[in-house]
Amino acid sequence: MQNATAVIKRLKKMLGIKTDLELSNILNVKPNTISSWKKRDSLQYDSIIALCKEHKIDLNELFFTDSSTIYNSNYQKRKVKMISADHHFEYFLDPEKTLASAPSFIFPTTEEVDTAFQVATENMYPTIKVSSYVITKRIELRDIHPWHLYLFTLEGRGIMIYRFKRQIEDNKLLFISDNTNFENLEVSPEDIREIFCVRGSFLPNFKNIGD
């Protein structure tokens, strides 16, 4: 994957612009933000991804020096289906149908991931902000570990994102929220249709990913 400076340079070329000021105006960020990205070698991924979708820019061509290498080797590990908040209910009713029509992207990650869900609630704020995407890998329920973040579809409730704490009485699982304004969640294992390990999140402030 290219560093932040190279990505910014290539993005400007793909957009047909020449200056960081022009790019900052398009991304609706302060002019010195672009310089800060270069200095820290970090990017505001959610804004860049949204811009690429709008202008039909291939994320592989933008982020990777040789996109053909990705396709020939780790393509499947990086291929991510994007489920926006508007399609949560559709996914809950029929995951296979929703995934079949969902857009796919190759994310700049070395971890194996398969689905990205847009966050629709503030129960994990400030760890995860509303409208950001969590990048996940589907796992088996037996593979969950205390204090890790998980996204799961819960019978009668829909798509949830919580932190697993421990198993409690009656074989129930206790999930906790990072936002103190939200109550914790006690779940019967049989009510969890599927569960995903959160491998990272693309936030407006791309710091401390996955912490």
C-alpha cells in the first residue's frame, strides 16, 4: 500500500486537480489538514472513500502501487462488501440477497475481512462514531473473547455492535456499551443469527483504530 503522500498525489491526479488547497475544498476540510495527513502518514479514509464512490475512482488504483498484485494474491482477503445503514433492515431480512447486490471494495488492510457495516447508533461512542464503517470478519460464536468488539444480528432486534464482557447465568452472554448513556445487553446464544469480529473502523479521525 502507498503512503499518505503518494495517495494524496494520485488522488489529485485522478480528480484532475493540482494543489492541496483544491483537494481540501473538495473534501471540505481545512487547508492545513492535507499537510497534516502527509506529516503523520495518515488519512481520513471515510471522506476519501465517499469521494471515490462519487467520482467512480477505483480504490485499488488509488491505494495500491500495483493493483494487479492484489488481485492475484490477497484479493479475496481484502474484498469487502459494504452494507450502509439504509440497508441494515434489508440485510437482517435476507443477508444473501443484500450481499449479492452490495458494492464491493478492496480495503487497505492486511487482515482478512469480508463485510463492512455502517454504524447507525451511538452506543459505542466515542470508540466508534455514527456513520463510520466497521470492517469485520464473520466468525463462529464459540470464538468470541472478552473485551473484543463484535457486530451481530440479534433475533427480534437487528444489527448490533457491542463489546463482549463475559458469560453469565443461564448461559447468557453479557455485552457492554462504551457509551454510558446506553444499557448493557444480555443475550441468549440461540438468538444470535451470525456474529462478526470487528477488525477495524474507518472513522473521521483515523486514530487508534481497533483499540
